[in-house]
Amino acid sequence: MTQVIFGLGNPGKEYEGTRHNVGARVAGEFAAKTKIKKLTVMPATTFMNKSGDAVGKWVKSKAAAKNLIVIHDDLDLPFGRFKISFARGAGGHRGVESVIKKLKTEEFIRLRIGIAPTTPSGKPKKPSGEDKIVKFILGKFTPKEEVVLKKMMPKLAEALEAITTENLAVAMNRFN
């Protein structure tokens, strides 16, 4: 069965470089470099809140969903960190919520990329209030964040390769 990797984000130039589009960006960069066969990598083709519609065109069953990897931003993780997870709730992420609703299952793999600002001790410090959250996630990465993100890309690619060529448990043990 072909493994599907889907990077969440919003289409359009105005969303390029935003925190909310990091999933689509990682998927796009991975697709450009990977040599793995039996793999479909899709960056965002719909707006975030409609991600389930796009994923549903590629993933037609609950069994197929277990081979789906969704890459997305995560405001609960500190910027510069990522985590692989399986069968989790949406955690308030509307794109993930849309995928869960469309597939009627939470049983798919996620590569969650932290975007939260941090305290001096490294703990995530989410903006409070809907307006501030929206402004933050739709904001572009700072030049310093871009440097960190570029350094993360090889590790993110390694994690995706481990999931697809080895297995989920191996990847989670190695990268979480």
C-alpha cells in the first residue's frame, strides 16, 4: 500500500513562510529530495479548515488512514522541536480536525512541528486569545526562526524516512 504524506497549510503566495504553513513547506521540501518509491507527498491544496477534503481524495478508508502521515504546525510544542504521534485528537488544530472528520478516524500518523514561542527555560508560551493566536500562526517566521527551521529540515526528513522505510515505533523511539 502506498504511503501518503500530506503537509497542511493554506494555498497562495500570501501564506508562504507563515507558521501555519510549515507542514506544507516540510512536505514540499521532502518531496523534492526523497527517492523513496511507493510514496505520495502532497503539500496543501485547500485552505487549512478544509484539509480533510484534500486528504479524502487520496485516503479512501480507515485502513488506508493508518498509512497517512499528516505534517502540521503545533502551538503546544516549543519552536524548534517536533514530535511524531499516532491516533491523537486534533488538539484545537482545525486542519487536523477537518482530516479526522473526513476520514472518520484519528488513527493516522502525525509529524507535529512546534511553533510556540518559548520562555527562557524553553517551555512553550502560547499567545492567549483567539485574535492573538490567529495573528501569530498566520505570521511569517522571523529571520532567526528561519535559520532554526532550515537546520531542522534534515532531521524532519530523517524522521519521515524512518516512518516510511522502517516503521512508526522505530521512528518514535528515535525522534521523540
